Amino acid sequence: MKALETFDVFTKTAASLDWLAGEIKEGAVREFVKNARDLAGIYADEAALQRMNPNRVMYRVRWIEPALPGSEGGLFWGVTIIEPGQVGDEYFMTHGHFHANRTRAEFYGTAHGTGMLVLMNKERKTWTEPMKPGSLHYVRGEYAHRVANTGDKPLAFWACWPTDAGYDYEAILLRGFGARLRCRDGKPVLINND
Ligand code: F6R
Ligand code: MN
């Protein structure tokens, strides 16, 4: 009966959004915040990361869970806000992950700001899709995904993903993506990493 209870809670506290601001105004909102210290091993220039204030907020994720994590058939809804900035010549970006369940896809939709969605298939082929207000991105279940903020203002994007997608951060921590998005003459360029 647990799923039903969760559903009841959700219907009583249904969420309200400010779509363009990328804000969940009301609802049982969960949050995780990634500080500089949480992103060790992600950037090529680890020394540049170490020189930063370890408490510096790089990005935050806020989401609602109208169904139980791991349950089949449900969806989560959330927003990620990435601060502007660089670590060495790489932009502030999400850790990046595969879904633990490689059959589970996801939508990303940009609220404000500009960035790049970096995608990688299982053969490590890596490519990007530009993100700008209104851009909608379908992430296939078998693709690793990461977002970099290439602008000088915060980047906010909505996401909708299955309750049983899960996260596989391990694969990215071990080998990263097949290419890195680096700032070259003020522009983002995807550069082979393998
Ligand atoms: C959920 C999803 C997003 C990310 C968020 C932060 O499947 O893709 O909600 O979790 O953008 O990125 P990570 O999780 O890679 O730190
Ligand atoms: Mn995901």
C-alpha cells in the first residue's frame, strides 16, 4: 500500500511551477546540491578544482517524487540549475551519468540560460546538443548524459525521468565521457578525451 500513500500525499500537495524561472513554487520538493568538493575527479584540471572554495555551489537539483523511487511506471519531475563558471578550460557541468536501467529514457527542457547537453553511447561516441530557452531534448535510455553551462548566467533545465531509471555514476567517474567540452577562444569545443 506504500505507493498509494505516496500518491495520496502528492495529490494533497500538488506542485506549482514557474516554468520560465525554473522554480518549483510549491510541493514536496527534494534537493541535492553539488559543491566543488563533490566533483573531484570530474574535471581534467583537478588542480584548478582544488584551488576553488570547496563549498562553492556548482549546481543544484530540485525535484518531486510523486511515486516511490525504484517503483515501475512512475515519473519524477525536477529542475537543475547550473551556475556559470569554469574549472580550467571546462565549464561548470553536471557529474553526468548513465541510467542504472539502460532502457529508461528522459526528457530535458531548457527554462533559461545557454549550455550544451553532452551525450555518449555505449561505444563512447560523444556528441552535443545546444541548449537554449525552450529547447527540448530526448535522452535515450542507453546514453550517458551531462549538461555544461556555457553562458555567463545560470542555466536551468527541467527534467522528467522514470522512477526506476536509477543512476550509474560509476562508469563516468572511472572513464569520463569520450570527449570533453572545452572553452576555446570563448567558444565551447568538444575535444576527444580517449
Ligand atoms: C535524472 C537526471 C537529472 C540529473 C541532474 C544532475 O536522471 O538526469 O535530474 O540528475 O541534472 O546531474 P547529475 O545527476 O549527473 O549530477
Ligand atoms: Mn538522467
